[in-house]
Amino acid sequence: MSTAKIYEIAVFVAGLDEEYQSNIITGINDFAIHNNVNISHFSAFGGMLDSKRFDIGEYSIYELADMNRFDGAILMTNTINDTEVKKRIIDRITESGIPAVVFDCDEYQQLYNISINNIGAMEEMVRHVIKVHGAKTINYISGPMSNPEARDRLQAFRTVMEENNLDVNEDRIYYGDFRSFDGRNAIEKFMRSGMRLPDAFICANDAMALTAVSTLEKHGLKVPDDVIVTGFDYTYSARNYCPSLTSVKRPLEEAGALACQTILNVIEGNDPGNLVLDASCVFSESCGCGENTTGSFSEYRKKTHNRIERTNDNIHKLNILAATLAETETLDETVRAIGNFASELECQRFTLCLTNDWQDTFKLYDHNGVFSGSMTAPLIWDNGKVSSRSHFPASYMDPSPLQTGGNVSYYMPIHFRERVLGYFIMTNSDFPISSLLCHTFSMDLSNSIENIRKLTHINKAMDELNRLYVIDPLSNLYNRNGFIKTVDDKFKDCVKERRSIMLSFIDMDGLKYINDNYGHKEGDFAIQRLAGVIRDCSHDGSVCARFGGDEFVIFDCDVTEADADDLKHRFDVNIENINRIISKPYTLSASLGSIICTPGEEDTLYSLITKADELMYEVKRKKKNSRTGREVK
């Protein structure tokens, strides 16, 4: 018996927390679950925070989708406001050759269009406000002109105004982005304008209409007594608001399911063509047409309570997560915190994926392929079981691909401004479309990863600063500060425990001669070679330092006179060897003096260094000139 093929469909969407998107996605998901289809939602929250740099990071998730791994695509490009981003998505889909569906957009003949009769429904709405309620002065709150639905609805408004010989005052049109805050901004702008209050505000969607109503009420205006407000989409919030919103009911879940069915039909060789669904006006309280009859008040109260309770619960959980993440200082700690929280998301699987260079990347967003190369998955939480993947190709998208059908996954970006750090995958969870806090969770996660990245760089910088504070850059030995800082505790332990120490002071012979005759660069070379000799002569436990310009010191614990003799022997042999190797016109030479003692309470580290220095100068004074015309100094 053959196993039926599992089809893979990619969905491109922005603004999961809006009810329009949620309703269509619900239709897509229900179809997928019942037809053994896997859905991958590539989801962004672009256009939400009025930040171009933030939007670049959000829209990066669309670049992740490897179209060679999908059988079809559903493009909710009407939710994406950035025209360049939309064009890139369309171009990639067209190049891939897979069947793709868009909503309410007839601009791309190569794509199947499922549209809802926006024009007819908006025309009916405007006629109702004019004919039934006698409106003559009307303001319009529009969506963006980059969106074909917004253009159609605005054109329908203009058409009906013209057929009724009513002027369209461009100052009474506000162009928004279909976001809820656009309704508030439109009313505030109108109130500042000083224009006469219109008879009606007609809004291109419910989200803007609802905030328009609440903002009008804050200014002391009642809807519909003082002014009519209408919406479009007939969302849950709109029909249960007070006053209930006059709106346009659209079969959004049906449209989502039909999009999936269209792709399967095309794969099976059937061309369904473009589909047009009907929409109908629902005239309600916000235009003055009767009571709200959408359902029982008790049912509404129960649903509202459940939504508030769920939201409060999610806020509480996210606050705990945010506080926990704020205390993490490493990626491992962050991964554990997220893993512990994953069960709260009520998902089957949660996967955290980071770019291989997430800790080092300072690159800006690259439109030609953000996620090229290798990725790492530090967390794969699967029904409580935790695993990870150190490396996987970005083209895999999911480091642990699903083996069954009927699954729904949400891919969301992890970024800081335009800097792309990775993404996370939430599989078989309603959290992304049922909670208003998915965006908050996404930002908390992104900020935590960015904080770890910054902390890593700060620690590296601190380590380097500490190294520069204690290390001499020329010789790569400790400098004077580093020597004292490192040896002080060792010296005190030796005093306390009555252990012997050896301090050896080394002074380079003839550095001035080398500098004067061959240049300071050659003098630096000679110092570096002498430092190498000192390092090679010392034991693992020795502390070596460049104490001054041409002065070096070595500290050892638990030594004997024999150890001092052995050091002197190794030093002389290595000096002879290095001269043979470097073959310079001068001879590298140095004088060494060592003091061995068991320090007492009256001794200090500096006093013993001084004694070693004196012994070294006794050695130097006994030396004869090592080369004609050069005195040992």
C-alpha cells in the first residue's frame, strides 16, 4: 500500500495579531489538519512600530523560505505594507514555478487570486450611509495605496460620492496602514484641523474604525448620535463593541481554506481559475440601525472574560520570562529559560535557530540572502524532550524536519533592529494567532539573544583590556603591573608557608648600541628574541615579565641552588642558539642575577627584586666587552 504524499505549503503573512489575518489563517490551518498538509507560516510584525530598521529585521524571515522545498505558496501580501518586500516575495515565487495564491489582488496574472467583493460591499455601505441616514459630508479613513484592497475600497467610496453629487474633500481622507492606531491618528488629525464635524467616518477596516470610535468618545462625541462610524471585516471585536459596529461581513476562513484547495487542485492538474466570494453589509448600532443581535449577552460576557483571563495569564507568564531572561548571562542560561517556558506556549515543538555567526555579526541586512550558509539550533523542545543541533544548512529551515502531515509551523525572526540573529519555530500551537502577546514574546526573545551577544563582546573587550593592562605587547610577557598582580599572592603564600623562592633579574646587554647602529625596529626585534629565550628557559609555574625597557624578571617558588644553576645554564645555551639562528651583525646578550631565599615577614617583594637587580649588575660589571668598540651597559 502506497503512502499518500504530504504536501508542503508556505504562507507569507504580516501582523498575526490582527483579526483579519487570524481568521484567514484559521481557515488555512483547519484545511491543512484535515487534509494531511503541512503549513509553514513565515510571519513578521513589520509596519507595527514605525521603525524602518526594525521592519528590515522583521521582514528578513521571508528570505528564509526555500521555495524548492514547497509544493505551493499562499501570499497574504495584502498584510505587508512594504512594496519592495512584496515584490521580492512575488519574484521568488514566480521564479520557483510553484502554484501560488494571493488574496484580493489581480495585479499578478501568474498567481491565482481569491478575492472578496470589496467594491460592491463598500459601495453598498456608502449608499446606505447617504440614502438611509442622509449623510452629505463624509470623512474616509483608508488603508495604504500599496494595497489593492485599500485602493478598491477607496475607489468604491469615490464612485458612490460622485453618483450622489457629493464632493470628495481630499483633506477629509486619511491614509493609514490598516493598523488599529491609524483610526486614532486619523481622528486626532481631524480634530486639530478645525474642520466641521462630518456626518460620518467611513473606515476601510474594523481595526481602524474601533479606535476611531473610542477616540471620538474621548473628545466628547457620541456614535451614532453625533457622528456615524462604519468599518469593514465584521470582526469579533467589531460586532461585540458598544456600539456594535456597522461593517462588512466577509468569509475569511472560507477564503483561507479555498487557498489551500486551489493549490491542491493545481497540483492534481485542475485549473480552478480565480475565485470571487461574496461579502455582505451588516448594519448595526454605529450607524443607528437597531440593536446588536449578534448573540446573547451572557455568551459575550463569558467569551470576553475568558479572553481577558487568558491575556492576563499570558502577561503574567511573559513577565516571568522577561525577568528570567534579564538575569541570563550566557546562551546556555537563555536556552534553559526558554526551554522551561516552552510548555506555557501550548505547542508541540519549539525550535530556536541562530545564524552561525550570531555572536560576531555586525552585518546589516542582506537582501540577497540573510540565512545563507550554516545555522545552529541550541534548543529543540519537542513535547518536553530537549535536544540541539550544532550545525545545519539554512536551506533546511527546520533542523529536525517533520515526518508527518497535518502540522502547522510558525517561523518568526529573531533580530535586533536590522541585525538578523536567527528565528524561532513554533509548531502546532494557537498562541501566535490567539494571543495578542506573540509579538511581545518575539521581541523579548530577540532582545535577550542580542543582550547575550553584546555581553559576549563586552566580556571579550574586558578580557582584552585586562590583558593589555597586564601584558607587555612587545614581548607578550607580563608587564610590571601584571607581574606584581600575579606574583603578590604567591609571594604572600610563600612567606606564610615558609617556602623558598627565586627571583631572577635579567638585563639586556648593548640595547643602546643596537638602537643607535641598526634602528629601534631592530632593537624591538632583539627584545622580542630575548623574551622568547626567557620564556623557553622558564618552567610552567614560573612568572616572567618585562619589568622595564630592557629589564626582565622571573619568579619561581620551591626552588634550590641547583635550580638557579640549571636556569643559568639553559639561559646561556638558548642565547647561543638564538644568535646562531637569527644571524645578526650584533650579538644578542644579557646579564642574569638570581636570589634564592625563604622570605620572612620583614621581606617585601620589591626588596627582593632590588637584591636580584644588584646581583645582576655584579654579573654585568664582570663582563668584558662582547664586541670591539661596544661597552656593556
